[in-house]
Amino acid sequence: MPFEQVMDGLADLAKPQAEQIGTTKQGMGPTSADKADRVGFRVHDLKERDDILSRLKRLLPARRLIFDFYTNQREDYQNYFKSSEYAAAVQTFELDYYAERLKDWQYRLEAYLDREDNLVRQTLNKGGRILLEGAQGTMLDYRIGYPFCTPSDTTVGGLLAGAMISPSWVRSIDFKAVGIQKAWESKVGGGPFPTKMPNEVADLYRDKTEYGVTSGRARQMGWPDGVASLASQEANGFTDIIITKLDMLKDKGPVKFGIGYKLDGNSVPYPISARDLARVRPSYAEREYNFDLDIAGATELADLGPEEWMFLDRHMRFYPGAILMAVGTGRENSAMIRF
């Protein structure tokens, strides 16, 4: 809802600088909070506009109190909005704002208001195939990456639950869980990042795709992180892995590869605590990788050199049980080496 989008940025600003997530301000956090509080709204509710308006009539005054508390307390809250933006934000807490908009939303979304799990089940019953695409990444799952996370499931288990696909279906169909791994790591938003590259090195990797899709902010760059990869494999049980942007490593200088974490001098797996994750010290493989072969647009296994093969092998050591499905060598869909 629009008022949830307004609340999103203010809620993040209320935190100390070190604890700010760097939210995209799309309202995902407040929307998920309202869902957990059993006062949220679902797309299917558009079939009953009067019911939505009735619930909004109860909910909006309470949310306006929180909005006023934020914006009246500190100067930086007041400066968060330009004067025109503030007026628009206030409107989202008024019931009249929604009357016509709900009609428009219903008209545009009417074709999608059937229960998606029924569609999935019907397709599977007919022997059809379903593709589920995860958003963000495993380390941003709200259980794994809390509190520097997206407020939803980003793992394979979360996808299946969200689509109402039972474990028995997974056992009875040709099920694949495909993990997408960039040749290096990147991150947008706040929170710990153990293998973060120095800024001068990160600038070499930050092409025009390494900016937040919604926020437009530059992503942080990091060396490949085997500990995070292994934790992702354990959480998802990937059957196949695709490694992308291998061509981008050419002429970047030595490439490090993270193979372990140490906390207080002891080797540890990926920590569940953000405080511990901020304190770990990564250890790197003794061997660094140097790429001088131009493989941009490559489509054949023979196009890869020894350095590329050893680098891919290092990646796959942290995905036990999975096979390498493909390697990305450029931005075009055809720039792919399939295994």
C-alpha cells in the first residue's frame, strides 16, 4: 500500500547509522509487518473493495500517528521529504486517497486474482512444468540475513511454500534447484560483508549492471566467498549451478578467493548472528587467480583456459552435490557455455 511505502524509509532512518539496512523504500518491510500483524492486504482482497476501505478506516489513523511521531521528532526526519513530497506522503494516510485507486487496481489486476497455487497445481497435474524465480539472494533471506535482509523467504524452501508445492510433488517430478552464482560477490544496502574488496579494486568490477535495480545505488563488491556459498548450498540443496560474468575477470589483476571464516581465532561456518558476521575475518586461498584470456561471448568448453577451469573448480567445491550447468560469458542470452 502507498502508506507502507512512505513508512519504509522513515523506519530505516530511525535506526542508528550502523544498523540501517538501506531499504529500497518500496514498502516491503512495513507490508510484511502488517501481514504478520494480521492487518495487511492481499491482491485477492481487491475483489472486496468495501472490505478494504473498512479495514483502512481502522488502520490508517494508527499508522498516521507513527508517521507524525517520526516526522515531528527530529530535523532529519523533516528533511527526509521535500515540501511537495511531504504533502503527497500525508495523503496516503487519508481514506479518500484509496476509493478511486482501488477501482483502478482491481481493473488492472482482475485477470490475476485467481489463487496462484490452484494454477500451479493444475499445471503439475497435467504434467506441465513450473519455473519459480527467487528474488534477491540466499544471504538476504529474513532468517539467514536478519536484520540486514529482505522481509521474505529467498530460499528454495520459501519458493515451494509460497507456491503451495508440497515435498511429495518435488519427489515425484523432474525437480531442479538452480543456483545462480556471480564470479565474484556483490551487495547493495547495509550490513556486514566479510570479503568486501577495497574501493579501488571494486571500481574495476563495477560496470553499469552493478547498481541497485530499484535504488540506483552502487553495489559493494567482494571477493568470491566459499563460506557463504556453502551456507547457501546447505540451505537450498541446489542440484545445478550457473556461474555468471566469468568473462569480466579478464585483466582485473589478482583475484582472491575466500575459503574460510575465523571468529576469535577459531574457524566457524557462516554465522547466523549479524554481530558475529561483522566480527569474522575471512581467510583466502593461497593461490590467487589471474585472467588474461578473452572469453567474452564464448559458447564452447574449449574456449576456457586452465585458469578459468581451476577457478570454476574452486567455486564448485563449495556446492557439494550440485553440478555445473553453465557459465555466463557476456550480457547476451547466447553468451553461455553449457555443460
